[in-house]
Amino acid sequence: MYLVRHAAVVVDRAVPSHLWQLSAEGRSAAALLELPAGRALTSSEEKARETARLAGLDATPDDRLREIVRPWSDDYEADVRRYLAGDDLAGWEPREQALRRLGAALDGFDGVAVTHGLAIALYTGLTFDGWRSMPFPAVIER
């Protein structure tokens, strides 16, 4: 299985993160991805769907691959560090719930899944430093 973090986006605090769009640099980077042919899934969020399309995938959207539900954070990295360490954060999707959702889509899946950095980090057990070092886009083979 290949887990792909979507390409870079335009961050707009006035727009919910699940509605953010790829930046021009993100679109260019997504078009350069070289991924194996075959079965492909993508998060239902447009930034992941566009990453999949630009990478040449005929991916089926699956809402279970969406990013971790969370509120806006003025100290996002500190909150991610705490979340990945196991802390419960107010307004954040509970880790166990997110893992069940992601596992239902990915356990036993053999193909390419385009999703989100925090979702990938949680599902694969990455540390904060592993999450932080993941580029846009990123390809992780499992």
C-alpha cells in the first residue's frame, strides 16, 4: 500500500481547512508524482482528490480517508504534538474514533490512498517529528 499526503495548499484562515485548495506549487508537485497503477482511493476532500487526479490516478473518493476533524489552532504544531502523543484535545476527533475510521478504509487495502498528513501519521504511528518531516506531497510505502 502507498499512502500519499496531498500536495501543498493555500492556507486561508477564513476558510475551513477541509475546503482549502491546492496552491500552484502544490498542483505542479502533484503532477510530478509517480505512483503505481491499480486500485486507488482518495479522501473526499478536494485537495486530496485534485492531488490524485493530477498524479494520474482514477481514485474512488472515500470519506473515511478525510483529515482528523479539529478546530482552528493558533499553535497547531503544539496541538499536533500533544494529539500524536495521545492527549485528548477539546474539539479534536478522538484518536480511537479516527483510527477505527481509517482502519476500516485501509486495513487490508492494496493500492494507493491519497489522504492527509495527520491521518497518515496517526494511522502509521508516526511521531510528531515524523509528521513534521513529511513533505507536501509525500509518499509512504507500507
